[in-house]
Amino acid sequence: MSATTRELADRRTRYLPTIILILGAIYCLIPVAWVFIASTKAPNELFNSFTLQPGTGLLENLSELFSYRGGAYGLWALNSLLYAGVGALLSTVVSAAAGYALARYTFLGGRIFLIALLAGLLIPGITLAVPQYLLLSDLGLAGTQLSVLLPSILNPFGIYLCYIYARGAIPEELLESARIDGAGEWRIFSRIALPLMLPAMATVFLLQFVGIWNNFLLPYIMLSDTNTFPLTVGLYSLLSRGSGSPALYSLAIIGAAVAIIPLILLVLTLQRFWRLDLITGGVKG
């Protein structure tokens, strides 16, 4: 093989992953772009033509969305923020504590717990919705906001991610030196371990927040009062009524578009933790 041929082959190999990533990004972003474009169209524009040109009904759609049934969309958004924000925060704290304990302590049953945790990663969350409903129904919590919050606190993937990160990011020598200086275990965990685990915790918080924010099946099974619905179930109920009133389709579309914005802002806010982790890794290297 000549040098020119080898150079062309290397160039194609170098650009192939980038091309695949660009195609994947386009595939994922086209539906999102369509939702944002469709949300600007009035009902007559939405159903009479299919173009990627923005419409003229954005402000009217927003006004009707937030005035629908006395501000039901705002209430659904607050419920989603409660479920996702509180659930992701508690899940992150539990995951960090459990992952750190598994990584840096030796205790009876720790190995069994780790194996059970790995087994839990293989179980799809959708299969647990009905058993969770039966359990919480026996406890008298079905239909309450706690029935959506409590199942979201324990996240096997989050615990495992924190476990892996704690093993690699927290040197045992650092912990031993802190113990020699007289620091207690809680002080070591809160002052030394948690700051080092911030990138992993940010990842767990983001993934759990997005998962709870987009979760449909669990709140759909657990909740019956529209005042406790999150955005997913609320928009589904709005869309189901659209079969008798086509104008509600426009509200459902712009409602979905508005629901995406907090996720975008969250990713832009938390990305600095990953950038900090990359810089730290480069310095260590």
C-alpha cells in the first residue's frame, strides 16, 4: 500500500466517527426542532400545511396554554419540578453515600449488596411500576405525591456510578491521613469525599432529574387527582381530549416544547462539573 493510499485510508477512518455522531445528532434533533417549530403555528396552520417555516401563533398558543383550565399547565410544571428536583436531589445524596460506603468500607454483606446492585441494573424500571403500586397501596400512599417521590430515591445505576467514581477519585491514602489527623468519618465524607465526587453527583442528578421529569408510567399508575399530575401525565390527558377538540393538539405541542426548556437549561448549568473533571484528570495525568 502506497503512502498516499494509506493517508487517504487514515483520513477516512479519522472522520468516520465524526460523521456518525453528526448523523446521530441530526436524527435526534429533528423531532425536537419540529416540536419547537410546530409550537409557533396556530391550529389552522398546523393542520393545513406541513412546513418547517415558523408560524404566527406562538404568543396566542402560550397564552392559551397557561390559561387552560385555570392554569393547570403551571400546576403540572410545579409538580414535575417537585418530583424531579426533590427526587433527584435525594437520589443523588443516597447514591453518593452508598457508593462511597461500598467503595471505601469493608463490612459484612458488602459484596452481596454489590452483586444485588448489579442485578438491579439489569431490571427495567418499567417492570417495577406495578409491584411498587401494590406495595404503596398497602401502605396507604397510592394517589399521593409520595407515591411518585419515594420510588425515585433509590437508583441502582446512580449508586454504582458513585461507587466506581469513589474508587478511582478518592485515594485511600488521603482518607488515612485525615483519620490520623483526628477527623471523624462524617467529616471525612462531607469535607473530603463529597467535593471529590461532585462530577459523579452532577451526572447522577442530571440523569435522575431527566428520568423523573420524563417518567410517564409510574405517575400514570400512581396518581388519579389531576392536581398532582406531572407534565407527562397532564399533557397526555390534554392530548387525549384533543380527539374531540383538535385545537388542544396545539396546546399539547407547545406544552411539550416548553417542557424541554428546563432540561436544556439544566444540561447547560451542570456541564461545568464535567469540564472541571476533565481538567482535573488532565492535571493528574
